Amino acid sequence: MSHFIPCNKTNDVTHIAELYFREVARLHGIPMSTVSARDTKFLSHFWNTFWKQLGTKLNYSTTCHPQTDGQTEVTNRTLGTLLRALIKPHTKVWDLLLPHAEFAYNKTPSRASSLSPFKVVYRIDPLGPLDLIPLSFYQKPHPDTAARVEQIKKVHQLVRSKIEKSNKAYQAQANKNKKKVVFQPGHLVWIHLKNERFPSKRKNKLMPRANGPFEVFERINDNAYKVDLPGDYRLSVTFNVADLQAYHEDDYLADLRIKSSQQGEDDVVPTTIDNEEGPTYQSRSNTSSKVQALVQIVQERQGSAHGLKNQNFPGFVHLIS
């Protein structure tokens, strides 16, 4: 069941707490746990101390784990659709139409449970304007309290089983083409540079989208890892697995990240070949000699191809080194 309550961004955390008790707690009581975004209001000392004294556990969602509050995100999108249908040209009275949107939402059967939120919570669907034309017979619930409690328990078990079945189907569809990746301490990884987390590293579109390799020094779980970042990054070292990619020896990005050497000097690139005397280093001059040899071979073939032009052979492109 959802409750839509109008408020302003400028409302402080004490006003949010009063709204919650006035609109939600008086109907459903004190919750055992709550899920919220990491807004400054919900991370404040007052909010944490207030709910800690009431015995409520605070759970915070993250951008890389939408399963935490996916139902809330879907509800927000549904509310936007309802308000666009109800408001039409009267955009300034959206707060007055929230009760109508809430009633319509809670009276609509869910796709996962096939029951409306009103049916799940109160075991009955309230009458709406369409139900009164013509006036239908309204069957009151049985006065026996024990029988009513058993009915509600059966409905809740039915809803839970249907939601679990629906979630498994969604999970199987979402993970059909996904491959599970697990890193261990000591593994080298690339880090995806997101705009919101690395603003200084993504000032324009031509800057690299990944950086590394960096070493994983702690595995929190399958979805979160701690990476050994340099001190100039000045941000949290915990990353979601979606932002990490395994580093390989022959990774093409490694060549892109090597800085150009000074004029007249050779770059020395460390490889991962270990021996008793330490790591082996490969000079970039070896790569340059290979390129020069390849250019010489192509030029020789071009020279031998000049005599074949009269035999309708395709032309050759001159390679400029």
C-alpha cells in the first residue's frame, strides 16, 4: 500500500518526521525497519537518533543495487503517470489531486499478486464512484474475529507466494545473459569512471572511461569490493562489481594508459612474468623494431607489385611510417 504526501524540498528533517507520524504511523504503527535513499535528511544525526530510540532499523539504498527499493522507483513512475492523467492543464493543483491518485493506486490490482493493496490489507475493496452506479450489494465481512484473522493470513500467504514466483521469473529473465564475476584480494581490476563519482576524470567525452589497473584488497561480498586507490582520488574505495572489470595481461587498454616517454628515451613496461630476480621488463624499443620490420615487408611487397599493375590487379595503398 502506498501513501502520497505532499512536501517541499526545503522542509527540515523534523517536519518529515511529523509528516510520517501524522500520515503513516497513525494508520500502520511503528515499523521494524525502513528503506530510504541517502538524502542528507535521512543521514542526519536527528533522524538516526530518533529511529534508534524507537527500535527501528534504517536501511539505505544504493545506486548500484536497485533491488533494495525497486518497488519504490516503480511506484514513483506510476504516480507520475497518474498525475499527468489527472492534472492535465491544471498543473498547480497537483497536491490537491494526490488523495485521488492514492485511492486509485491502492484500489488497482497488482500484476504480481493479482490483488489490490486494499484487498491485501483490509480484506475488502472499498466502493468507488463506478461501484455506486448502479448500487451493488455490499457484503460485509464476517463478524467472527478469528475467522477474519485466518482469512487475512491466507490472503497474505497467497500474495507472498505469488510475489516470490513473479520475482523469480523476473530474476531469471534479467540474469539470462549475465555472467557472475567474483574477485579475490590481490586481483587487478579496471575501474569504470562514472561522471557523478569522478567529475574531475570525466570533464569531457574524450577522456578515458576507465582507469587502472588497481588491486583489490578486500572482498565485502559478491557485489562490493574495496580497491587500493591512490591518495589523490579522495573518495570511498568501495566499488560495486558493475564498476569493476578484470585486468588481463594482453588488455588493449593497458597500451592506451601508458604515458608517452621523453624524447630519446625508451618506455619500460613491467610485465607479469615473475622470476627469482624480480619482475621482467620489456622495452618499447622492441615494439618499434617490430613495427619497422613490418613496414619494410609491406614496402617490399609494394615494390614487387608495381610490375603486376598491367594484369588488372587491385591497387596498393602506400604505407607511410
